[in-house]
Amino acid sequence: MKTLPFLRRLALFLVIPIAALLAILFRADGSTDEYYLRFTTPPATSLVLGTSRAAQGIQPHVLDSVLAEAGIHVQTMNYAFSMGLSQYGPTYLNSVRKKLAPSARNGVFVLAVDPWSLSATRVRGRIEFEESANFLAKMDLVNMHPNIEYLLTVYPKPLLGILVPDPRANDKRLLLHEDGWLEVSVPMDPASVAHRRTEKLAEYRNERLPNAVPSNARIGALLMTIDLLKPHGRVLLVRLPVSDAMLEMENELMPHFNRLIDLIARHEQVDQLDLSANGDAWTYTDLHHLYTADGARVTAMIARKLGESPPAVRGVVGHDRYPMLLGTERSHPAFTVLERGSR
């Protein structure tokens, strides 16, 4: 049979790339990029949500350790990403719903909030939600290891680089831990920090602030996110520390933000923690991302707040109260404060 040698050669030809692909799939880890590992872990029973401030600043291993000392045993996943990906909105809400374990009870859910995470972007006169066009809106599988969907459809670099990293291209400043915490290691000498701070200040002052618009739709999504999580444990709204320069811009964007969060917390019967006072007392890698040591301190403060009383399973709240996701409802008392403070 002349076909047998051909089939053997074909099989050998196929085995090599398949073996290489499998090696790549199982080699991908926390150094692959700043997102991948969050989509490879099992459904979560406790979560940290927010943008890059929470991704870098809230450390689940510290949170869980401090809570354990108070007799609260949880395993927290940091499912925060970045601006343009995980501002509160339908895209993030749907992804959180996929990541949340349906059976979760007595968990803890830390929701980092700030004016940017509740604002949309004005582009050529139109209000846009950047995340609706990004990969988080398209990903169906967020609990799969290895996550073939992410590596084949989202990962922006050649897959071979995962198997054989280029030491010149590998960014060793970023390490994503299995619990979702993004560890950032950058030079912290005064000149380096000042340079990053100046760059970030220019970005926010000249680009983000002029085009940011407080969004009722994002508030609606935050409310729905709270309602999604309350039956599964205790929800805490946290405003993380930022530098005084960043806080000044946030006060320009939403002058009544603290009152807004207070209204939401009281209306939803959840706790809140405002750590924005004395912002320059903390150390940042730039203008608003906490340095590792101070992130651990802030995380411990969050854990102690959560440990003040045991988590409670709350009743389900109907989402039909929030048609404002379609821009048709502004009856929630928080909106009055928001509109009063909008530009």
C-alpha cells in the first residue's frame, strides 16, 4: 500500500504543530500578559472589581489572610482590568456574571469606584463606551484552563513567543498572579516616579478629563452589579486613595461623587469605604496606582472593614428597577446628585 508511507509522513507532519500548540497552551502563565490568567481560573466565590487601580492596588492574598484572622474564610479573585475594559457597564456586568460561581454564598465582593469608572467618553460629539468594542465584550469562556479562546482570538502577539520568549521583548515589569493581582515592578527613584507622574497628569488633564462625561448608564450598571452580587455575600464599595492632583481632577469631573456613592450604598444596603482623603500620604507608581507595599496596607484596611461583621446572604433584588441601562429612567435618587454635579 503506497498510501501508508504517505499517511505516516502526514501524521508526523501534524503531530509536530499539534504538540507545539499544546506546549504553548500550557506554557502560558502570569508573564504572558496582564489579562490571561484571570480567564483560566474556576468560577469565583469572592471578587474584586474595578479598573487598573483595583487590579494593581487590591491584593487578594492579603485580603484573604486578614479576613481569615477574623474567622472569615474566602478565596478572592481580582477580576479588575483597566479603563476601556472594566468600567461599570453592560460589558463588564456580563463578564462578571460569567465569572461568578452561581453556588457562591457568604463571599466578599469589593467594588472599587471612582468618577472615571462611572463616566463615558465623548468622541466627536458622541458618547461612547469603549469596552463594547473590546475583547471583554466578545469572550464567552472566562473559566477555562488553558483558555484557547483567549490565546487564539485575543492574545495580540505571536503564540510562539509564549513558548520561546524573546528576552528583549518580554516585559518583566508586569506579573499577573493566579489570584488576579497585577504586580507592577518599576523603578521607584524620585526621578522615575516624577516622570511617570508628569506623563499621567498630562494624559488625564489634556485628554481624559475634557472628554469624560458622567454616565447614568454606568451608574445603572453598578447598581445591577451590586444586585447580582448581594445574594452571594457582602458587598463593599471602596474609593481607593489617589494623589491630590488626581483627586482635584476627579472633583472637577464629578463634584458630588462621595454623596452619590453614599446614596447608592444606603439605597442598596451595602457598606462603603472612602480612602481618598490625604491622598499624598500614600506612595504611587505614578499619579494614582498604589505601590506594592501601600497596596498591601490598603488591602488590609479593606479586609478589616469587611471583617467588622460577618458576611450575610441577602435577598435577590429585581433588576427591572434599572431600565436606565437603556437611558429611559432617572428615578434613582443618585441621579439627582449626578446631574446636579455634571458639566
